[in-house]
Amino acid sequence: MAQFNSTMVTSKISSSPGDSPHPSLDSSGLVPAVVMSICFLMGFPGNVAVIILKPNWENMSSLSQSLMLSLAVSDLLCLVTLPLWIYSYLYGWTFRLVGCKIITYFVYCSLYTSLLTLTVLSVQRYLQVVHLQRSLNRVRAKMLLLPLWLASMILSTPALVFRQLSEDQRWTTCSNQYSFEGGWMAKRMAVVMSETLVGFVSLSVIVFSYINLYRKVSRAVLFNNPQTTRLITSITRSLNQVRARKLLVPLWLSAMTLSTPALLAQQLLEVDQQRTYCRPQYSSEGQRMAVLLTEALVGFVSLSIIVFSYISLYRKVNRAAFFNNPQTTRLITSIIVTFVVLWVPYFVIDVLGVAAISLKNEALLTFCEDSWITAGALTFVNGAVNPLLYAFTSDRLSKIIAQNLPESRDITAEPAS
């Protein structure tokens, strides 16, 4: 959600007297528009299919099915706005103030709904598995979903209040505008703090629920197979020696420490009195290289550990009963491949940026600065694709498609002579 606060979509306006404003193609927004187009073409029909076919839902409670439906609908609402954002990247913002407020409001509302829905799903599974309580399942879906959507709509109201159009001789901007009268700094701080608080509370609930859920199911019937039991025991024995608190606290502290360059270097940059960007500004080339090398090192080390772990795990358990399930194999493989494909470009651009600075290659540095936006967008796509991977690795969905395809061929095929 933070990117919508800092993103500034601009529109060119003709400066010739008597000419009506008309949009002209902005080639700088071509790559983000292509990425968004791919997300729309994949995500829109995918979520529609999830809503209609409901893969992997047959064994869920009615409340779980309603929550999954709410999640798919919220994702669909966000995807519906993508064509408008694509147009704005190519031709600038031409949808007036009402469109600026309503479109941004829809995006915020869908993001908050997805976040809250995942939180409720986590709590439901935690209560059902860890404490063997089904009290949440007895709650009617309407009694839970209605407050959830109302909370999302209320949390999204800052988009209706502060989203404004700012114009000069050539550009129109759709962004958050805070009045300099009446404590504008307090208003801005309240908006940022509300977003941060909701995000951290939801994330904490989800992490807490799934940590305790994992502890519970590690002893469940699923792992009673002797081969799988030995495998899981060998993997988790070392982790079980360290309590979750002792592991997560240094992990989060490390993440916060590695993120401090964003607080120190991020500045507002004005270009020709026409545009304002939120970009990192470094006092020296050495400082910039240090930041890029840190990002690249952390990224490649993490990626190498993940790839090595799963390759070794696959070699170890490819004959085990747990991984003989084709559905599980497809799911794990899809998640890892997607992670590698979507995150490697960002780390590669980091390395190229370091090389450009050390070699003082202005052309390569310009290429890196233009590519960081697209590479960063791909990392956000990873989070949007994962739910589809869980859904479309369903055997039930494959059977439905296989059953429907022969019917379609029978309708169009000519009778045999």
C-alpha cells in the first residue's frame, strides 16, 4: 500500500492556447504497463476460475469457503482497476478527481480486505487445529464478512479524503495531498501510522497462528509414515532446539537493520520542476556501492540457501510417501520456480548497479535506474501469484478441465463418416 502513497501518476496537458487537452504516449511507463497487463491477463481469469470452480474447497467448512470467496473477490476488485492504471502509465492521468479518489479507494479496500481475510483464516485454522475449537466455524459467514468488509472500507477512507489532483502548466498528478493548515503533519502521520499498525497487527497474528499450527500438525497423522517421520524429524530437530522467540526476534531485528538505508537515503528529487520522485540519494559512490552490495549479498545468499535446501530435500524424499503425491510435488516446485524467476532480476540489477558505479558507466547506471522499478514490481507479483499456485495445483480443477474439454470438442466436431 505504501507504493500508492508515493506513486505519482502524471498526465501531459497541451500548453497551446485553444487546444483541448489530449493524452500523448509516455514511453517511460511502457514496461510497468506491460507487467500490469500480464498480471491482469493471468490474474483476472484465474480469480474468476477460482470463484466458479472452487478448487480444493470440497473439504472446507462453510466459513472457510466464504473466506476464500471473499479473498478471491477482493483480489478481483484490485485486478479490475489494473486497465485504468495501465492507461495512466501510458497516457497519464485523465480520469479527473472523482476517478482519482474512487480508483485508489478500490485498490486500498481490496488490499485491506485480502489482509484481514488472511488474518481471519489464520485464526480459524489455529483455533480449529491447536485448541480443537470450532466456535468460529459456527459463526455465520454474513456476521463475520460484513464487519470485515466494513472495516476495510473505513480503513480506506483516507484515499477519499486526501487523494487530490495537483496541476501545473504541463502535468496533472493523482497523489495524496495534505493541507498545510490545521496540523497537516499530524494528519499525514495518522494515515501512515494506521496503515503500519494494521499491517503489523495482521502479520503478527498470521505468524503466531501458523507457528503454533505447525507445532501441532508436526505430530499429526500426516507424518505417521515411518520414512516421512524420520525425514521431518531430522529436518526439524535442530530448529526445535531453538524456541521461536529466539529465532524470530534476531530475524526481525536483522531485517529492520538491513532496511535502515531506506530511512537514511530516501529523499524527494525534483526533475525540471515537472516531476517529483521518491528515490535514494547517496552522499558518495562508496555509500551507494555499500547499499547495493548489501542487497545483492543478502539476496543471493538467501536464494542460494533456499535452492540448495529444496534440491537436497527433493533428492532425499523423492521416494518418500509424502512427496509421492503429485499435487504436493507440483505445488512445491511451482512455488520455488516462481520465487526464483521473480526475484533473480532484482538481484541481477543490483549487481549491475554496483558494476556501473565502480566503472563509472553512466549508460549502464541509467539502465539500472530504469530497470529497478520493473524488477521491484516483479517481486510484488510473487505475492499475488502464490494463491493461484495453491489453487491451480488442485487435482479437482484438473479433472474439471479434463471433463469439460471433451464436451467442447464433441460440440464442434463433425460427425464421423
